Amino acid sequence: MRNFVIFIEGENFNLEVEGVSRPVGFFASRRMEAETEEAASSAVLSRLLSEPEIEGKALPGYTVFVKMVHEMPLDHKNEYHGFTFFPME
């Protein structure tokens, strides 16, 4: 098993920002143990879409993709939570 930290970007999600629902994008980092980088990336993308903050809030034409993957030592067990949101232009 290998240990990865995966940086993800998503766009076109309907979320409330400053009291108004509007299309936003996000950045997020998550850690995943898997045999390959591809398996870790796929698992993280699946899990991410079911997290309460964004579950069911994807708008038509949304995108979610892996921006970067770092392999970490196996003893790196930090957990990564939350999202950084930005307005869609």
C-alpha cells in the first residue's frame, strides 16, 4: 500500500455564499492509501462528491478533477477536511 495526498479542483456547484446561492468552485486536499496513484485519485473523487458540503449540489456541466498528487511516507497520517470555495466568473 502507498500513501497519497491529492489536491482537487471542482467547478460549477450551487452553494450559498454570503447568504446568496450561486455557482462556485472549490479546492480541496484529501489523503488516500492505495496501490497506485490512479486508484487513490479515483477513490478520492468518488468520496469527495458524497461529502455533505457538496453532495447533490453539482450543477449541469460541473467538473471535478485532480490537480496534483503527492506520494507521502506511510507514516504520514494527517487527515484533510474542508473546502476552499471561490466564485465562478
